[in-house]
Amino acid sequence: MEKTVEYVFGKENNKLWLVKKIIFRESLILILLFSTLVLVAQNPITPPGMYLADPEAHVWGDGRLYIYGSRDESDDYWCSYSHNVISTSDMVQWQVDERAFASKGIGDEVDYHDQLLFAPDCAYRDGTYYLYYCSPDENYTEGVATSKSPNGPFTQGSHIKGAYQIDPAVLIDTDGNGYYYWGQGTAKVARLKPNLMEIDTTTIVEPLDSLGNLYFHEGASIRKIGEKYYMVFADESREWRPTSLGYAISHSPMGPFVYQGVIIDNNGSDPAVWNNHGSIEQFNDQWYVFYHRSTNNSKKFRKICIEPITINADGSIEEVEMTSQGAGKPLSAFSIIQAEWACGLSGNCRVLIDKNTDVPMELLGQIRNGDGATYKYINFDNRPSTFRIKTYNTNSGIIELRIDGPKGELIGKIEISNAHNESGFNISESKIQVIEGIHALHLNFQGSKDLFDIDWFSFY
């Protein structure tokens, strides 16, 4: 019996929830996986244990926002053999359509290889959605599959001849012509033939100017805004690691694209952070940058994040910082703030998955003396006076609470004692200096070499 799998997650009545829908041809089974009394944060947008990267965001005719990206599943290799599609109508409740396309196993729609699937893109024309995919195969690197639905399933994968590097991106211009972008180390573009399934290899050019070509790593993403064409890509301009998303602008889809600078840098999201890959898209009259951050002290295990951006009158885009709130409002100090929502980490600490629980759970773990974690931004307007935190695997230590910088104003300290209860966790509390307004919160950790894992914290 055929089935598809969808996940729907979001918040309602201050509850974070995730529902797995197994849809059979003649029936619908809803399985409630978990419900816990916390407010959902925007960053990362996926729930614990779900690792999606390389986000290409698009708004189609139905008004929903769709994200197409890679799915990380192992620390031994990049990505996986299938793609999920995420969509939302409000950036609060998200639907994940699992295995919208696959190159191996259930739903395999690539009959000419069984290779991994790296970063994809999607385009739409005349009732058909085109999913452009790529694989680490030197003979069959890039391909395209189609669907009548934006969330798939995409079927009948077909090889695109003439493009033999990774990370496709597609623009269907306002005149109906299609353009295909790809490349690693050097960006390339070619005209798509009218069927959108093939490229005209006689039109291949390198579209970036000399500075853009110097910084280009991979992961081109293309948008047209007004009369200008924007190319966003993984940018090596800082420390010669592609942790940034840079952008270049042209007056032609074929270039030359003139390098402009960095939109966002994910350096500091994890001790092992290596790359970035993403896109920009307008949703409900607001422009956003979609990017990923690393977790688990790994170059893989990446998670999608979102930040609002401003496109100035001259077409330039101001660089934005990583936040915990993402596309939403500042987090309420009185809500449960999950430790894995940290937007900046220093030292050894990292976001980890707890595999010993019945449902996925993430922690801030492997914390050592001198490490730090940052949360941006928190609303203290109701003037809380007490800090509360839940820790596991507890060794004694001290947490300093500072605002607006790792060396900013000290508003409190809390001592974490050794855990002596059967469950192995502690709920610790301490009075703090009363403040108000919106602030970044920095947790500075002090103690022995190995301290504790953090589940969540809040104020009251």
C-alpha cells in the first residue's frame, strides 16, 4: 500500500508540538509524537533530531513559503539519499513532507544511479514544479524531476547533460526564459532550453566578476528584484572558510555579477562550523535570508535558520547577525527558552542530540570552564527577578548571566550543584538584578573541566 509521510510542527496555546502524519491511499493516521509546555523559537526552525540544510526558499502562487534543501543524516558523509520539503503559511506552524524526492530506497526516482543528493532548487512554470538536484557523480552530476505539487512527490529524475559540478539554482525570468546556475570553486550559468530539462551548452559562461569569483565557494542562489539580478552564494571572504553568505548584483541574468559583500556569517554557531548555503526570499512583504547553522561539533548535522533582512533603495543588503528569535519577536523572558536555541557558542560547548530519550531531545552539552552561549534577543519588560535552569549530568559549576555582551553588565550568578536525584537532573534557581527592555543574554560558564548539560532556562 502506498504511503507518504508528513510532519507538522508549530505552536498553539503555548505548546510546542509535532505531529507525524502517515497518509495511506485510503486513510489518514495521526500520531502525536510529543507535546511539551514551551514556546517555540524560530531558530532553528526544525524540531530536535531533524537536520535540514542548504535552504532554497520560494513563495508560489498559493502564498505559502516552501523550503527545498538537503537532509543530513550521518557524520560520515554529506547529506542523504532523499529530500524533504518544508512549508508554512505563517512561519509559526511548519509542515515537512518527507521523501518528496529520493535517489535510493523508498520512492527512488533516479534510475541511473544510487548516489547521495546534495543541495537542490525548485522552479515553477505552467502548472509544473521542477526540482533540480545534484549528486557526487562525475558523469551524472545534476538532474531534474517534476511534480504537479510544490511539495512533491517529484518523479522521473532525468540527467542534465553539460553541468558537471554541484548545487543547481534556477531562475525563470519575467519573459519566460530559464537560466541554470551551478558550480563549485567557479560559478557557471547557461540558458535553459524551453523544456526546462536541458541546458544550451553553447551559452555557458562564468557570470561573477573577479572579486566574486575569488570568494565563490559553491551554492549559487538566484533572485530577480525589480530590474536587478541577485546571486547569493557560499562566500570564502572571511578566514577563507565558506561560513558566510555573500551576494553579487547584475543587470543581466548571464552577468557580470558584481560582488557586494556579506549578508550573514554563521561562524560561531558550533565549534566545527565549516560552510553556509542559503537564499533570500520575500514573504508577506518582508525579505528574509535563509541559511543553516552547524550542531553536534560537526560539519554535517546542520539546521535551517531565518533572519529578516533589509534591501535598501540602492539595492544593497545590510549584513545581519545570527539570532535565536529568527523571524519572530524577541523571546519572552518568562517563557521556557530551550538551550539549543543559542545563536552563538564559544569554547567547547555545542548542541547535542540526546539519543536515550523516547522522543528527540537536544541539549547544550560538553560545557567546560570558560565556555559561553549567547541568546538574542530576550524581552525583559515584565521585570523578572529570578533565573531558573534545568541541567543534566551535573557537575558543580557557576553560570554568570550578562547582558549585551560576553563582558556586559552582570545581572546574576547561579551555582549548579552535583545532581543527587534518581532522574539525574537539577532545577536550580537564583535571584537576579531586575532589568527591563530587550537584551542579548550571555551565559558564561565557570568550574571544573567538564560541567553539565543544559536543557532549558527561564525567568520569573
